Amino acid sequence: MLPLDVPTMLLMTAASSLTMAGSFAAVRSQRREGSQLWALGLLLHTATYMLYVLRGTAPDWASIVLSNTLLSGTFALALAAVCQFQGRALPWQRMLLPVLAMGALFAVFVDDYRARIMVTGVVLPLQIGMVLWALWRPQPPARGRGVLLLTLSLGLEVVLLGVRGVLAAAHAMPLDGLMRGGPLQSFTFMAVFVVVILASLGFILMTKDRADADNRYFATHDELTGVANRRALVQALDRDVAHAVRSGEPYALLMLDVDHFKSVNDGHGHRAGDQVLCHVAAILRARLRAQDLVGRYGGEEFMVLLPGTPARGAAGLAKTLREAVEQTPCEYGGRVIPVTVSIGVCGARLGSGDTWDRLIHAADQALYAAKAAGRNRVECVALAQEPPRTRAAPA
């Protein structure tokens, strides 16, 4: 490899770190997901390489000891950023101990370039390893472009630092000093320049991947209760009804309404009302099969879709759900709020003329009957048949 000008490469790396830090700082997120910590780490990386540029003109405590302590701080902040992204507490001990060790060892070996390379070949890969461990353990992250790019770029840095440390320990590399260009030195700084950009882009893509996943989730889930929202219910109904018509399998639908919900809001407050809705949703989810679907249809109304379920089975499940809600009062703010539900049931074998809106209408009529009969009860109704169409007499 043609040796490159070392000060120029150092300045390029500092400039790329500063540019990426500015990009992170300009993007303000409403939640703490590590972006600002990553930006702060990039600022430390910028200061590190600016001090490298001053090697030979600035005092050794600044251009050698301080610069490499800041470099270790860069990876400490990378660890903090990943932990904050994943919602964990910052591991202060694992962050600070390597930084202190790096500063102390470089102060001891300030005049021994070989020993300093060996130290960076041990301490920094250890720090990067902790970043990767935090990223992938104890639970692997959702596979995405950002996670893979960040892993590959930091993995490249580990290999690079480790190889330099081994070569220095084996006396297999020239030790002419930081500012002396050479094939290995040129490759090292060029790789660092690339790693800064790729790792930062990887972290940016991680935040984007999460935002995309959140958007997909909230497009189909109720934000308060976590169950399916109305849009997802209608989409599932449309799909399930079409399948039931083709296969001839029975299909059932439950409509549930929390009884006297307005009095809960008026007597205990809207937050208590929200807690009641979440409480009911949790009870419903816990008692359904994997193929069933519960969702919030609107306000205090829930809907349960029961594929492959005959009317009798749906009625039995509705009674079980009603009893479970009645027997499990909601606790909020040290108070016990009794909760009951009224349930309308519609189940049938669907024919070619049956549609999901007819199912909803029938179940809604059954729900109305349950509420009119005193609430906290289950009412069933058969799917009404559409009247036969009469043909117009020929003219």
C-alpha cells in the first residue's frame, strides 16, 4: 500500500467524527435512545485525533496520555449509548474502569511506543467487546441493517487493534512512531476513518429500524391497551370471513362493552378508566387461543374474533370471559374498582352471501340486548339471513 500522509489522515478522521457528531446532535429525539451519548463519544474521538495531530508539538501528557484516555472514553460512551438505546441502566463501572486503566497505563508507558500499542490492543478491544455484548446479550436484538452494520464495523476495529497489538508484542512491525507513514500505519488510519462512518451510520439505522417497527406496531395496535386496533380487526375479519366462506368452517364474533364505564371515569378519574380498559384487555388476552384475536373496537368496546368456533363454543367462552372480569376487580391507586362486561355473541357457518359487516351488526345487536337486559350478561344471536332478492317482472 502506498504510504499516505499521516497528519492528513488524522485530520480526515477528526473531521468525519465531528461531522457525524453534528449530525447526531441536530436530530433531537423525544425519547432517550442513546443518540446524544453517541454524539458525545464522537466529540471525544474528534478531540483524540486533534491531539494526535499535535504529537511532537504538544506536551506528551496531552498528545499521548490525554488523547488515548479520551479514545477509551469514546468506547465507554458507545457502551452507554447502546445500553440507553435498549432501555438499560448505564453500566458505570464497566464504563469508567477501562478509561482509568488506559490513562494510568499510558502515563506509565509514555516513553514506550511498543507497550502503548500493546495496551491499546488489549484495552480497546475489551471495551468494544463489551459494546457488542451489550448489543447482542442477554437477548439478541431484532435483526436489522443498523445492528449488522454496527456489529461489522466494530468487529473490524477489534480485529485491527488486536492484530496491531500482537504484531507489536512479537516485534513484527516497525515502530517509527505515530507520525511516520508506512503500509500498516496507512491501513490502520484509513480503516479507522471508515469505521467511524460505518459505525455511526449503523447506530442511525438502528434508531430508524426501531422507528419503522414502532410505526408498523402502532398501525395495527391500540396504543393504550396493546391489543389490536379497529383497523387491524377489520382487516383480520375481512381475511377470516373470506376463508370461512371458502372452507365452510364456523366463525364467531364477540362484542364486549365495559358496563357503566362513564361512572368509572366520573368517580375515579380518566386514568383509572384507562387502567380499567388495560385490565379488561389483559384478562381477555390471557384466556384466548393463539389463533383468536382481541381488539379495541372503540371507546370501552372490545371485539374478539374466533375462527373455527361454532356458536355454542363462542357462547361458552363469552360466559367464561364475563365471569373472569367480574371475579377480577381492577386495582388502581390503592383502590379496588369492580368491573363487569356485557357481551354479544354471533356465530355461524358462513355462506357465500355473508360478510364481516353483517357479523358485526348481529353481534352488536346481541350486545345491545345484553345491556338492555341489565348488563353483566351474555346474549347470543343467530346471523340474520339476507332477504331473497326479487327479480323485476319482465317488461
